[in-house]
Amino acid sequence: MHGYTAEKSSHLKRLRRIEGQVRGLQRMVEEDKYCIDILTQVSAATKALQSFSLELLDEHLAHCVVEAAQRGGPEAEEKVREASDAIARLVRS
């Protein structure tokens, strides 16, 4: 079981909202909307994805990493490295 499983329906709902935002962006470009209005919506979609990714990361740390750390050994080291790499990717984006 993954750390996000308990919140799966909530996550899917959020992702569908984000998908709607992106489709809205496509419509705005098709309809030749004002650049600043499009950029405002890009910012909103970006923030929504960032918020989702931070929540997912928090769940991963609280569930997957903690469980691996309790067991110890190479799996714990691997989970910590994975989490560290994921955090680095989020910081760069």
C-alpha cells in the first residue's frame, strides 16, 4: 500500500481540477486571449501542481520512508535517497 492510498479519491479530484485548468489554458490560447490573462492561469495551475506534489511528498515521507526506516537496512537508505532526489527535483522546478 502506498502512502497516498488513503487519500486517493481526494488526490484524483484535485488532479481532475488541475486537468481542467490546463484545458482552460488550451481554450484561452485557441481563443487568442490576452497574454497576461493566460500567464495568470499558468501560475494558478503551477501552484496547484506544486501544492499537490508537496502533499504527496509529505505522505510518502510519513508512510513509505518511515516504514522503511523502521525496518532499517538498504531499503531505508534507498527510500531516503529517493525522497531526497524528489525534493531536489521539486526545488529545481
